[in-house]
Amino acid sequence: MKASSLSILVKILGQNKWFYLFSSALFILVIFLRTLEPKVFQWLTDELVNLGKSPQSIDKIVDRIPMMEFLLRNFNPFVSILVYFSVLYILITFTRSVVVFSAHTINAYSTENALSRLRNRLFSHLQGISMHHYVHHSKGEIIQRSTNDLEVVKNFIQNNIVEIIRISFMVIFSVSIMIRINLLVTLVSLCLMPFVVFLSFRFYKKEKKIWEKHESESDLLNNIIQENIQGIRTIKANAKEQMAINAFEHQNQRRLDAGIKHIELHCIYWPAMNFLVFLQIVISNLFGVYMTSLGYLTIGELLGVGIIVNMMLWPLRQVSSVLTNLSMAMVALQRIDELLTLPSEEDFDFNCKAPLKGEIEFRNVSFQYPGQKKFALKNVSFHINAGEKIAIIGPTGSGKSTIGKLLLRLYEPNEGTILIDNRDIRTYSKAYLRQHVGIALQNSIMFSATIKENLGAVNPSADNSMLYTAMEKASIAGLLEQSEKGLHKMIGEKGINLSGGQKQRLALSRLLLKKTDLFILDDVTSYIDEQNEQAILKSLKTHMADCTCIIISHKLSSILFAEKIIVLNQGLVQQVGNRDILVNTDGYYNIIYNLQTEGKVPLKEFI
Ligand SMILES: Nc1ncnc2c1ncn2[C@@H]1O[C@H](COP(=O)(O)OP(=O)(O)OP(=O)(O)O)[C@@H](O)[C@H]1O
Ligand SMILES: [Mg+2]
């Protein structure tokens, strides 16, 4: 068992330690009461046999057994003894049932609470880890770990820790009762236990290994389901349903193979364990009979030993199910621990809270995504004055969006410095920066919530009229008329019930609600027709009149209000200048200008 998995388990239990201690004490009481039951039978048998042998022994019974006198003096002694012990037995079993119920309730309550806290902790930790971890851990895997694995841990704590306490104390109490009856009988009754322990240990190790494989196959299967549901449009559009089904069936088979190995292991272990327990009971009973025939045990003691051995050994068969669940829980805890130990985003101690005016400088910035060989940006330098509108253009993969990500400190440059308002960007905390830089990301996501909730997320104080104005500026207010629900219209997961252009315009309205003087628009009008695009750009120009604005795009029509253009190519700044200079200089801008304006009115006429 890995120390960190164990420490999570201890932490989970520690959060409700008093509840767990109390329920454990109740469980121990239950086991004590359970072991009293055979004792009652033993007493009953021995008293009846004694009375049969010498009916005059009533006085001795009165001395030995409390509260027996009234019954014995007034009723038939055999019936009295029978009634007395029956009532005692019923009282013990009734008390046991009440205590079992209370213990289970307290245990379940504590476990639900502890697991709910662990779930919260895991989710908030996932919010704080660096972006690149999401590249190494797929969505399916993260979902599996945050739901299924937590459920496995919960079931283990709720059901099996109790079982471990039950089995351990059952063995302790039973052995101590048996030792008081006869030491030799006890030793013989436990002679096969070393084999049981050895077999259980081997089983645990094998089970854990097989379950790890099973869970990693489940992650892959989950991923396929996740990706296929998300990409269902692409699959249907390309008639690739069969390919998706084949990929799923292939992975499902791999998961099944791992599951079958799991079952095969059980098929060997369970019968072996059953056989050992059965053999142990037979050996113990035969030896007990032999010892009784020699006079070392009374009939009552033989009966008591028989019941105790059964009571102690049959639950030992449950060890395999406890061990199965223990290995599953340990694998689950290890997988949860792997997520919990992913390092959170680092920040420096500076916490500058100066309002951002929007002057930006990149000084010899180079950046490589973690685990990538190629630099996404190489020695990039440029300067943007506060309030300036600038465009970044360049071929696909040239590093345009990366500049936006660095400005939000989603990643840190490997070399060089980024300055905002002449301050190193690292002097602003990440949270502050992200709250005060307005960015519409390329392919912005809408959440499965209402329009109001989606837009209001960036500015909770925005009222309906502010939401409406923002939507109007982004030419998407018409969407509200399509449904009676207006702002309360639900947006499907990832905006599935919206067109690409509608999603982009909603993302823009969300951006316009943010109170900031620094905007980054990453390819936000690529799906929008030119007429609408120009209307939107006009209102953006007014809205952002005094703000710094970085417009990233491939389309020259989207960057018309930019005063300066930076051309990136393969992570390098290739050209910087205004439209008039770049159009007359050989380079990327000139090429796309000629491609995109061929036979059309020069673009600059639009705004
Ligand atoms: N999360 C990531 N992990 C690893 N590499 C990445 C990641 N995001 C981008 N890259 C790589 O970094 C380079 C620059 O990507 P970037 O997204 O900045 O390009 P871009 O100019 O915005 O392209 P496009 O015009 O297609 O949006 C590309 O080679 C890309 O493959
Ligand atoms: Mg991009």
C-alpha cells in the first residue's frame, strides 16, 4: 500500500474521527454480544444436563444464576431454565440489532460527509492545476477518478472497514473464549490459519495488479465514450459511426479481458479459501468430540466450541471479499492521489493590484509548451501603447494564440520578460491578471446553463439591460426573440444548440460585460459573415475606444480597426507596421491582402 494512499485514507477517516471511534466501539460491542450468544447456549445446555443428573442442585443454580430464584421456586425447573436463557438470548440479539443499526447509521453518515469533502477538495484542486496537466490526463480519466473511484473508496470505508473490525474482534473474542474453555482445542481450531493468511496476502497482491489494469482500460473506454459523444456531429457528418463502434468494441473487449482475469483469480481463491475453512471446522469439531470423549470438555463446552468455531471461521471467508474491496480501494485512492498531488499553479509572492492601463511589452520572449520540442515563440519582442489597437496575424500554428495565453499567465515564458504598464507580468497575481484582462479565446466555450448565467459569469452584477446591450453590440440580441424564455433560454452542452457564429457572438457579448481596459480577441469573428462582422467591429471600436485591444485573426476584414499589425511566422515576429507600409512590403501581409481582396473593394473602406 502506497504511503500517500494510506495517508488520504487516514485523512478521510480523521475528519470524522469521533464518529468513527464511536461507531467502531458500537461494532465491538456488537461482536461482544454476538460471542455471548453461543455462551448462552453453552450455559443452557450445561445447566439442563446438570439438572437432569442431580435434580436437587436447584439451590446451587439459584446461587450461580442471578434472578433465577423466583422462576425455580414457582415453576418447573427445566422450563424455568429454558425460559430464562431464551429471554436472555432474545435480549442479547435485540440489543445487538439496535446497536448494529446505530453503528451502521453513524458510519454511513460520517463516510458520506467525508467523501463529499474529498470530492470538493479534488474538484477545487483540479481548478488550480496548470493547464498542461490537462494534456496528460484525459477528460474521461479525470471524470472516472472523480466519480467512480471516489465511490469505490466510499463503499470500502462504509462496508469493509466495519467488516475488518468485525472479523478482527470476532477472532479476538472467540479465541479468548475458546482459550478459557481449552487451550489445546483452540490451537487445533486455528492450525490452518497460517495458510489462510498466506493465501490472502498472495490474493491481495494479485488482485491489486489486475484491478489497476482494469481501471486503466476503463479510463480509455470512458475517453472513447466522452470523445464520441462530444464529436457526434463530426462522426455522423463523415458517416463514421461504424468506425466509432469498432473502436468502442475493441476497447470494451480489452476491459472485458481485464475483468475476466479478475473473475478467474476469484475462481481460484474463493474455493481454496472455502476448502481451508471447511477443513478447519471439520478438524476442530472432530478434535472437540475426541476431547469430550476423554472428559476434557463438557457437552455444553463442545456445543459452545462448535458454535464459536463456525462463527469465527465462516466470516474469515469474507476476508477475500474484504481484500478484493481493499485492493480496489487502494487502486482508487492511488489514482485520486495522483490527481491530488498534481502541482497547483505556482505564483510569486508579489501581488500588485495596480489598475491595468494596458501598455504591453514583450522583451525577447521565447516559449516552449511543456513536453514539446519546438518553440511556439522565439525571441519575440514588440511594444503596444496603452489604448492602442493592434492586430496579430500569421499562418496557422505561428504562435498567435500563445501570446494571449502568456498574457493571462496560463503559461510562463522560458526566456525573456513580459511587461504590463512597465511592470513585470509576474508581479501581478495570476488571479488578478485573469480578472482584469478581457479575453475571448479562440473557440470559446459556452456552458450548459441559461444565456443569462453564461454571460453573467464574468460580471455577476450585470442586470438584464446590461446583458441585452452587450448582446446588441455583438449583433446577437436577435437570439432572445427566438425563444419565449429570452435570457433564460438554456444553452446546450458546449453550445450545441447554437451555430458557430452565434457562439462566437455570445462569447463576444460575455467579453463586453467584463470591466477591463485590456482586450484580447482571439479569432472571434472567423465564423461570422462579413456584413455582421463589420457591424460588430464598429460597436467594438466604440466600446473599446480608450482600451488596449489585441485582435488575433487570419481575416484581414477582422483587423480593420487595428492601428498596427504584427506578423508572426513559426514563432518569430516577421513584420511590424501599419497597413499602408505592410501592403507595399513583400511578406505575409501583402500575400494575404492580395488573396483576400482580389476583385473586391479595398478592405479599409469598410470602417
Ligand atoms: N497546449 C499545447 N500543448 C502543446 N503544444 C501546443 C499547445 N497549444 C499550441 N501548441 C503548439 O504551439 C504552436 C503555436 O500554437 P498557437 O495556438 O499559438 O498557434 P496559432 O497561431 O494561434 O494558430 P491558429 O491560427 O491555428 O489558431 C503550434 O505549433 C501548436 O501545435
Ligand atoms: Mg490560435
